[in-house]
Amino acid sequence: MNDVTPPRPLPERSTTDELARLLPALAEWDLPDGRLLHHKEVLMQQIDHDRAATAPAAPARRRLLRPAVLVPAAALALAGTLTAGLGLGPFGDGGAGQTRARSATDGARHVALLDRLSAVALATDADPVDDDQFVYVKSVGRSADETSGTAVTGPLEHREVWASQVQGPVKRLGMFRVDGETLPINAPLGDTEGTPAGIDRPTYRWLAALPTDPDELMAYLSARVPEREGEDHDQELFRSIGGLIGDQVVPPATAAALYRVAASIPGVTEAPDATDALGRHGFGIARDAEHSAERSVWVFDERTLAFLGSRTFLTKDSAEGSAGTLLYSTAILERGVVDEAGRRPTRDQVRLVTAETSAAS
């Protein structure tokens, strides 16, 4: 694997304001106007289906409605922390204490941050992933059980996913391991001939073939991200892009274009001092759903700009729970590429691992 040129470290006291100050003014942009839930639900249905075939008396498993790491695209993706992440303020942090009203300066800041992320992604060197390999993602996360109508946050889970990169329709999409329990990821029910590479199963080669012009990519993804009852389409688009950049090994040009698309989605904003599922602090890129009291946040390291994780929580009291109730959270520990499902990457094969995540793992 080629050496990856890391982004230039920011000063120790760097903040999101410092990042914005160093970037071109917003006027230089010409932006268009304008959960990975599907994948998680598909995986959960398939797990229930597989378990039912081998365990006739298996108890009902909770219904998880938030994105998970990969699967087969799902939840990069995928709160609280190992210590006290859920106790940080009335909204559990992650930008939850920020109101939806933002000044013009705040609105420009998230564009500048996403511009910086795009530039870093484009400058990053990366070897392609072959069709016979597997993308590996190691993470920790937690989700809320909503079967009763009220969200009840579950315990932190340790997750590993191996996603097949085969292009044609396949019935075995990879492997999923949660807290030591290993299950296959089979084609969704109804895909009797298998699932091809695409937005429901994004492989490296499929991602590399996407348009890199932000306007064209926006149009392409918007046409393929499914409409969800009771949810605005821009929120689904935001969550889907979060799953791609968080849970996949993405070609540099594609990643750069995805950040540009995110910057043009109406309602996207900055969420200062966001945290992932391990309580690692960074700056957040967030969006509030128009038709529900939910906020989704992507979390990035302020110095390295690495994607740390994501979270979704309630921003106001509702039948689902009180303001600050965590619905979903994840922290990415490692990404890698391996030749066989179930095998962990060697140090040379790891695509993302930081000092903080190494200590946590």
C-alpha cells in the first residue's frame, strides 16, 4: 500500500474558527441550491431471518432503526462514551445544545470546514481495493430500542464488518461481528439473485465510478437515495453521505466530491465540540431533520481532520423521548482491506487508526 500523505497538522490550539479563517471566503463558491437506515434495517431483517433458521426459539431482537457501520453500506453509519458521554449537558453534547437558528457567519463556517475536508481528501494518496478483497471496519457504537414507541438507549457494542467488493450480484455480502458473535451478511430478502454493487452495496469500484462534479453527484445520489415516510429527502441524503464517508474506504476524488455535495445540502451546519461514541471530541457537521426532532452529526478530529464517528439524538421533547435522548452513536476505530472475510488487517493494511483509537481498542 502506498504511503498516505497526512494532512498538515494544525496548531495545538486550533479550533473550527481557526480552520474557517484560513480558508477562502464563501464568495469563491458557486454552490447549487438545494439513514443509512435502509441498510441497517435490511441487515437486521436478514439477521432475524438467519437466526430463525438456526434457532427456532430465539427471542425477539430489538428493532434498530439507525445506521450501522457498513451493512453492507451501513452507518459507517453507526452515544454516550465508555465513561460519561451521555452526561455532557442536557443534550448529551454533539452539538445538541446548538439551536437551529444560525448567523450568516455560522452558516459560512460549515462550508469552509467541508471545503477543507474536501481538499484534504483530494490530496490523500490511496491504493485501490480489488474486487476480490473485503473492506474491514472496526467500531464501537450503541443504538436505541424504539419498539415500545419510546427510545431506550442500549449498551455499547463492539462491531466488526467485512464487506465484499465483488461487483456483480452476490448472495453473500460479507460478515458482521458484534461483541464476538459472528453472522453472515446475506443479500436482503427479495434479492433472490443477489445484490449488485450500488448505493445499497457501495464497493470501492462503484464509488470510484461516481461523478466527481458536485452538481452531477448531487443529482445522481438524490435520484437513488430512497424517500422515507415522515422524513425529508435532504436528511436522508445527508445520512447516506455520512454512511459512505464513515463506513467505507472511499477513493480520494469521490470523498472530496461527497464533502462538496454535503456543503450544498440545505440545513447543514457546524456543531462545535461534538463527540463520538467513545467521547472523543472534535468539530461536527450536522443537520436537523425537518419533520422530526432529530439531529444527525458527523464528528471529525480538529487536528488531523480524520472522521471519528457520528451520532443522532433528539433535539426536543417528543413521544419518542426527552431532548438529548441518544438514538444512535458510533466511533470508528479502524478501517482496512483484507483478502478474506473474518481476517483482521495487519498494521500495513490498516487505512485508518489514530493514537486515540489505538488506545481505545
